[in-house]
Amino acid sequence: DASSWGSAQELPSLVGLPLMQLSAGDHHAAVVTAHGTALVWGKNETGCCGREYPKELAVPVPVKIPSENQSASSPANLPFTDWAIWNNKDGLVAKMSDDVAIQDVACGAEHTILVTRSGRLLVCGSNQRGQLGADVSKVPNATTVVPVHHPSGGRFVSAEAGNAHSLLLDNYGDVWLTSSNGL
């Protein structure tokens, strides 16, 4: 209603979560918890919320992050979709692994960039101008989260997203600009 236009309103579904970061795109937003879970909501017409459907998310939902370390024998009933299981000296452990725990998020106009604690770059949404860092001819849009590999084998540490481009900082201090040819 017009009386609340312009006034801040608390999002009840985020109350009590240990939030560490947030980002807003044109019509979607994302937050990251201290545990490394990314939650997204808003218009999802291009898949910028990491899923094909629904086309609009009214409340924040966790982003399903593909794991590089999850074993094929991992049970399907883990507490969250972005947890991984691996063996350590004490037996099986279920917790966020660094390859799925998010440390940075950036929302562009119609795309989302995620950086994991291990330095993986994960992207979703529109790639019409190469803003995802993937070759437009191979990935015109990503309606699920897809990895983009560092061109020199390094790790990414942070990301910023513009209207139709993204900037990425790696562990060497180099800045990468996305384009229609990828990184």
C-alpha cells in the first residue's frame, strides 16, 4: 500500500539468522549467513535465484549449491541441500564444506554471482552480455547454479555485479571483468 512506500520493513523470514552479507539486484536480492548458506528471493524470470521455477519467490529460500567434494554415497536426507558429507578421523561428518559454503554474493540486474570459501565461482541468471563469466554461445542463461572456472587456476575471493557485467577479485589481487566471451 502507498502508506508504507519508502519505509523500511523487516523481513520476518530472516529474523534471527546470523546474516553476514546482503546484495540487491533490480528485482531480486540475496543474503549470506555466517554458516555459508545463501538465500535468495524476488523476481526469478531469468533464473537469477538459482532455479527455473517459480518465476517469483516471495520469501528467501536457500540456493542449492553443487558440491565438488560430496561423495556419491552421501545420503540424500542431509539437513540442507548445500551440505556435504566426508570422512575424517572420527567418522562421517555432515557440515558445510568450503566448496559449497558461500563467502560472497553479488546481485546484478538479472544475474547472481556467488563465491565459495574455497574460491569457486558459481553463477546463475541472465548471461545475454556475458555477465556470468561464461561464454554466451555455450551458456546463454543459467536457471540453476553453474560453476565458472578461474582462467589461470586461481581462486576468487569476492565479486561485484553491475547491470550487465561483473567484476571478480582473485587471490592474486587481480581483477577480472566478465564479457560475452567469458572471463
